[in-house]
Amino acid sequence: MTKRFDVIFLITGLLVQVLVYCFAPTHWLSLVSGLLGITAVILCSQGNIWTFAFGFGQIVTYAILCWMERFYAGIAMNAFYFVTQIYGIYEWRRLRTGSSAIIAPRSMQMVRFLTLCVVVAVVSVGVGWLLQQYTDDTQPYMDAITTTFSVAAQILLIMAIRQQWWLWLFVDVLFVAMWIVAGNWSMVALYAFWCINCVYGMLRWRTLSAK
């Protein structure tokens, strides 16, 4: 994939976010979070360490939106993201190829990856039950599943493991459904584009691994 395609893909994502906000406006933080989020994930799919610079802003704005919608697990998830972003900068600096900002991704054995998925699924059921019993979370099990799988995906991202993209794709599809129910179309557009970015990331990281 060429640098021209990278630029076009980024501009397209940003324009989609702006257009959706113009036609279906919600809280202004949704637009800000969406623009920061799209930039961050596209840089991530390119293996660019600058992804963390935009990621910090997206985390803070998205946590506020989760609070407004009473997605409590989502708030906890973003607190976790904030901490891991700091470690991620250190880890990705170590994995850079030469003096560039681009990293060299790694891979996980399939047996370990599938085991991780099973463990996370079991944990998500328990978290969903706790949210249903002890909070007024509007979508407890959906909130729990997206949160626990996001945590697992974030850990793989920090470690630069290629299989992270499969987890993010699963999570992003669920987030699309969750925000449709919440009626926030800026967030729907964000996560729909992130689904496309997951495929882009899979292809791009395969190329980076080969190099």
C-alpha cells in the first residue's frame, strides 16, 4: 500500500466523521472523539508510534461520553487504556525499525490466541452479571463484552501482536450495535470506520511483518 493511499484513507475517515456529525449532530465531544480516534487507529494500522499522541485525546473524550450514557465498564476500560498508552510508547519505541516511527509487528501462536479468547469470554459474562446486579448500566452484557475484549486487544496492541486486529474487529462490530441503541450516530460512524480499518490494519501489519 502506498503513502498516497494512507493519506486518502485518513482524509476519507475524517470526512465521514464530519459529515455524519453534520447530518445527525449529537454532543460536540462525539465529533472531537471521533476525529481523534480515526487518526489514532489509522496511524496504529500503519504501525506508526504517533498513534499514541492522538490516542490520549480520544481516550479522555470517549470516557466522558461513556459517563453520559452510563456505560460504566467503558469508563473503566478507558482508564486502563490511558495507563497502557504510557507503557505502549516505551514498548513501541523499542520495536521501531531503525530510527523511523514504524514498528516491526510480531505474531502469537494460534492455540494461545484461542485460549485467550475463551478466557476473556468467560470473564465478560461475569462482568456483565455484576453490572446488571449492582449498577444502572443501560446495556450491561454488551458493555461487559466490548470492555473485556477491548482490554485483551489493547494488551496485544501494546505488544505489537498481529492477532489484535481480529479482536478489534469483533469489538468494533459490537460497538456499532451498542451506539446504534444509544442513538449516537457520530460514534456509530466512528466504529463502522474502525471495522474497515481493522481489515486495513491486518493487511498492513502482514506487510510490515514480512519486511
